[in-house]
Amino acid sequence: MNMYEQYCLPHLIHCACGLKVIQQQREKVVPLAKGRVLEVGMGSGLNIPYYDPKNIELVWGLEPSEGMRKKAQTNLEHAPFEVRWLDLPGEEIPLRNESVDTVLLTYTLCTIPNWQKALRHMRRVLKPDGQLIFCEHGAAPDEGVCRWQNRLTPLWKKIAGGCHLNRPIPRYLEEGGFAIQTMDSQYLDGPKFAAFNYWGTATPS
């Protein structure tokens, strides 16, 4: 890990993911989580204030970045439920089969290198009657915006911690073994190449 990834990137991601428009998205999906929750890509703990504590038994926070885990300490101190760190990448989930009630993905699937393997593990640990909750940015429906996303993604990945602007989130979820139950999508305020969002729920297929 270089100096940029260790010290600069966690601060930049925390600021970008803490923008008001992104927090409003978190507020739509995080309260749906219940039971034993696996939050993949917990980052600096920005979702913690939006959980409904009375519905939460435990949250496993999967986060490979030491810098992001350090950044999360303030939010963890105020968490009204137990949080257990899993300091591994999304492709390596060290939990038992069918041991999780909810998988939560917020602005994470864009960065996981081997998204196929990661989603297979999420499906493995999720109970048959469990739910995956997602809120992600990704490929826009407009051809012109998509072209810009494709052009910018190689550079964007280098400065934004591996983030892809152009991932087709619904298709990835379905190919990863999930059936989408509810989904909304729209452009949020901001540059269109980074502003198209998908959010909703899915179950193991």
C-alpha cells in the first residue's frame, strides 16, 4: 500500500461518500437491514447512524483498508449495537454458510476487483430467506453518458481506489446469484458520469 492509498485516499473517499446527496441515499436503504448483518465495504462507518437499532442483532463490517477502519472509529464509538470488523477483501468472507440475515452493499460493488467471486460469497453466507440491500452507482442508461463513463473509468480507477464508473449493477447482481425484488434508479445531483444510482433489494435465486 502506497502513501496515497494509506493516508490520502481514505480521507477523499470519506468526504465523497459523506456528501449530503449520498447520505440521503443511505437513509433510504440502511433502515431495511435487520438481524445479523454483513456490511460489505463498511468504509468509515457512514451507514451506522441510519441502522434501526431495534432491528439489529450484530453487524459484521467487512473492510480491507486499515485507513478506512481508522477513519471509522468515531462512528463506531456511537454505534448502539455490536460491530465486528472483518479486515478482508470482499472476495473473502470468513463466515459460515447461511449465517447472515442481511447483506448490505452501499457504494461498494464498483470497487471489488473480482465481483463474481464476492457476490458468490455473499450469496453463500446469506440465509435462504435473507435479503441483500444495495445502493450503488453504475452504468447510465444514456449512450452519451456511457461513452464518457467508459473513457474515464481507466483513469478514475487509479485515483478513486479501484472505483469503476460503468458497472451494470443489476446484471452483476443477477449473474452473482440474486433475484432483484425491488429497484429504483435515477441520476443524483452531480456530474452525470458518476451520478447514476441504483438502489433496492434482492434475494438468493
